Amino acid sequence: GESFNNQLLAVPGMTPERWQVEREVDPDLSDLGRMQATHLSRILSREIADPELIEALPIGMLAVSPQRRALQTIAQTAQRLGLRPQIWTDCFEVGGLYHSQGTTNGDHGITRSELQMRFPNFDIPDDVTEDGWYHLQRRESQVEVLARVQGTVARLRQLARQPDRPEGALVLLSHHDQLNLL
């Protein structure tokens, strides 16, 4: 769903340089993003009929990026479907969490206790700590991005081979550039 950073891009006269300085590292959904999340949940729960989804498998598993806007986007869908989303810490935005100068400034994403409080029905992996989930001190390099995406591909292949995997389709809510690399 749309975040503050998406809204910021639409500001008249916004330049890429100014956007890099003013953007938030891990923004929440905007009002439009919250409406988009509600609409997505209504479609995926089949509350709203979509002819393209009639032949789709039922949803058996939800996986989500650890970034705030992704967590907020999938929360309503999880509630409507009665599923516990798995947080996949290898499915975040290309580049990771960074400020305009390329460092994290100590911001390592949402912490374990905040996740437990705000998203109590999500499965939180062990690599999410009280320091957060993003373990680099800087912007992720292209080599690191590609290695991370290869790890996600391996995870998806392993899941597909598991005989006891959840019945139905996997919905992976991640980010545009990361999904393009899959």
C-alpha cells in the first residue's frame, strides 16, 4: 500500500535528491495505503468478487516483509482469512533501511516487542530482536541484494517441495523491486 514516501514523491517540485533527504526510513501506510489494504483484504477474502480470482487456489499461507507498511497492509487480510502471516526478514525493499547519507543511524526496523504488541498474530522469526530486524549498518549493496533474493528463491523452492506445506496458495507481500528480482 501507499506510504508517506509515495506521497512525498508526488509533491510538486520534488526532486530525487530532496526525496532522499526527506523520506522516512520505514514509513507507515498513508490514508490511501490503509484504504488499499482494506480493499486488498476484501478481495483476497473473496468478500468482493473478482472474476480473475474465481479459479485461484484458496490461500493457505501468508508471508510478509518486515517493513511497517507491508505488515500493516497484510494485517487485515490475515484477520479476515484467520491466518498467521510469517514475517520473512529476507523480503524487504531493495537497499534496506537507510538514511540519505547511506547509513542506518541506528534504525534497524521494527523491534520484536513492538511486533508482538502491534501484530500479535504474526509469526516472528528468531532474527528479529529488540534491536530490530535489519542487521546492516548501511544501505544494502547490489551484491547483497542479489544474494538475499537468491535466499528467498531457495526458501520458496524448499517450501514447494515440502509434502506437509499448507494447502493452497502462498501470498507473499513484499516490495516491487525485490519481487522483480525473484
